[in-house]
Amino acid sequence: MKFLYILLIFLPAAIIGELAGLSAPLLFLFSSLAIIPLAGLMGKSTDVIASFCGQRIGGLLNATFGNATELIIAFVAMKAGMFDVVKASLAGSVIGNILLVLGMSMLAGGLKYKTQRFNKHSINITSSMLLLAVLGLAIPAIFTHTVPESSLTTRFEGLSVIVAILMLLVYIMQFVFSFVTHRSLYEETLTSGEEEPPSMRLSVAIGLLIASTICIAVLSEIFVGTVEPMADSIGLSRTFVGIILVPIIGNAAEHSSAVLMAIKNKMNAAVEIALGSSLQIILFVVPVLVLLSLCFTPMSIVFTPFELVSVAAAVIIADRVSSDGESNWLEGLQLVIVYLIIGAAFFFV
């Protein structure tokens, strides 16, 4: 993953380019390439801080900052009123984590090891939570098609807020379950692999986390401002940019970490990165954005039918693939192929 840090040269390039008035496609490219290593630094510093804080607080920190890059980008886009791009990027993150990240991990690990095993008990719980989360997203969408349009405006926002609060509640209760009442189910996952000493001091890690967060916030302003003009100039739809390009940029460091874990035969970690990150997007990032939007222009929790079907299909496939606690390269290839099919469909939207 160290090679990603070379891309930090695009950080000053993006800022200078914004001041110099560079074209939207170039600014989009520079800011995208700069966000990738910054997201990796944010994840690495969070891991170091978590190692100093103990398992329970560390797990909470990792969960909170695991998708911080996507949250920052989505928040900036939401403030700009780009709700379609925000929702597409969130749906794309879930689809990408489950199909692309998990698929590439199983494929890469399966090419080195005939069969890889992981803790199916903890993964099955995560899969069940994902199914519940998708149901939470589906109810508001079904509601919009069964209620007369004249009454949607007032009742719509209330439903979105209620669903967001309940999803956050389930997200919090998950930590009580995994770290308190049913901790034994996660012992294999929590203790798998060798404990590595922290790679930096705590003060350095905290400083790095703050610096990378500020830089990502600045770059997100540049990035979001170039999405629409860039998409128009090269003939891409905003939906495709949101559902494919934005999640890949925000998750690139995490993607590479999961694949590296699989190659090292640490499938517990790889599967948890993919499924846990998807669960966090639906149960934490989406509700937080809905609640934050109340301070600006309220954003509903309703996704388009195609986005919802794609997310549901990805979750069902993940549940099926991970239910036996084993993986191989063919299962990984199947997941990647499904991702490419969905990506091709969104290209023509």
C-alpha cells in the first residue's frame, strides 16, 4: 500500500490547479488521485490510535473513521444540493465493497490458496444486519410509491428522520452485541493474525489523522465542484460518476488493504473490511447525512429503484457466498463479474 503515498504529489497540484483555474477534468483527476493516499493515511492513523486505546474503544474508532472519507465527500456534495450524486455514491460504496472488494479479495487469495476459511458465525451476523439495513432503505422507497404525491412533502421528511434514527440505534446496539454480550462469537476474528506493534507514536498518529482529515475536506470541495462539469465534458452521467468513480476513489486504500489481507491468508480481516464497511455505510453514514441535512436542505432516505435493487442483490449474494465460512477464487470471480455487469448497466443510465 506504500506505493499509494506517491500520489500525495497531487495534493499541491490540485490546490494550485484550483487557484489557477484548471479545467474540470484535470481538477477532478488531481483531486481524486490526492484523496486516495490521504484516505489511506487516515485509515492507518486510526488503526494506530485504536491499538493504543484497547480493543473495544479501538473497534469503535475504526468503525467511526472507517468511512470518514466517503462521509466528508458526501457531506460536501449534500451541502451543494447534489442529492442524486450523494445517494449514488453511498449505494456505489455498498455495492463496491461487497462485490468488488470482497470479490477481488477472494479471487486474489484463492489464486494462492485452494480454499480459505473465516469465522462464519460473526460474518453471518454481519450479513443478517446487512439484510435488515437494506429493508430499512426499501421501506421509504415503497412508501413513496403508495402515498399520493400531494402528501409526500410533509410526511416524507418525518419518515426519513425516523428511519435514520432507528438505523443508528441498531448500529450502536451492534457494538453492545459484539463487544459485550456476545463477545465470544468474535474471538476468532479479533485474535486472528499476529499482533503487530504500532508503527508510530500516538501523538504522531493523532496529528496525522487531523491533518489528513483537513486535507480531505479541502480536496472534497474541489472534487465535488468538478463532478458535474467533468461528467458533462466527457459524456458520463452523474449517476455513473457517483456510483462507480466516487466510491472507488474514496475506498481505494481500503480495497488494497482487504486484498493484501486475503493474500496473507487473513480472510477474517478481508471479509470484515468488505462487509463491515458496507454495513457502516447503510447504518451510520446514510442516517448521519440525513440528520445533518436538516441543517441545510433536508435529504430523503429514498434511493432510486435500480440503486436499491443493485444494493439488495449485492447483499443477498454476499450472504450466500459467505454462509459456509469458506471461499475460493471462483466465488471471487463471480462477485467481480456481477459488479462489472451492474457497472455496465449504470453506464447507460
